[in-house]
Amino acid sequence: MALKINDNGVTRDMTADEQAAYKAFQTDTAAETEAQNKALVAKKAAQKAVLDKLGLTADEASALLG
């Protein structure tokens, strides 16, 4: 199945180079999304660790810090 592209209002099959670029873009985007998700999980874990160390809930810390 050929991938399609809209080129100035004309829908056509992608060339081999366009398909390779598109697939590379998808791979890069997926890797970036995964890295961002891992960073977010690590940040949340660090925040939870600090709150646990202080003996506070997220709501209590929010109320204290405004």
C-alpha cells in the first residue's frame, strides 16, 4: 500500500524518498514522545519522593506554596 501525499491540492502516491522521510519523522516523533513521557514520570516520582520525605500530600504542599 502506497502512502499518499497532498502536493499543492493534488493527492498522489509518495515517492520512495518521501516515504523514507515520513517514516524517519514518525520514528523520531515516537522517540521524542517516549523520552518526554519518561521525563515526566521521573519528575512526578521525584516530586512524590520530596512530598513523602516532608510528610505532605500534594494538596497540602499546594496550599502552602500558593
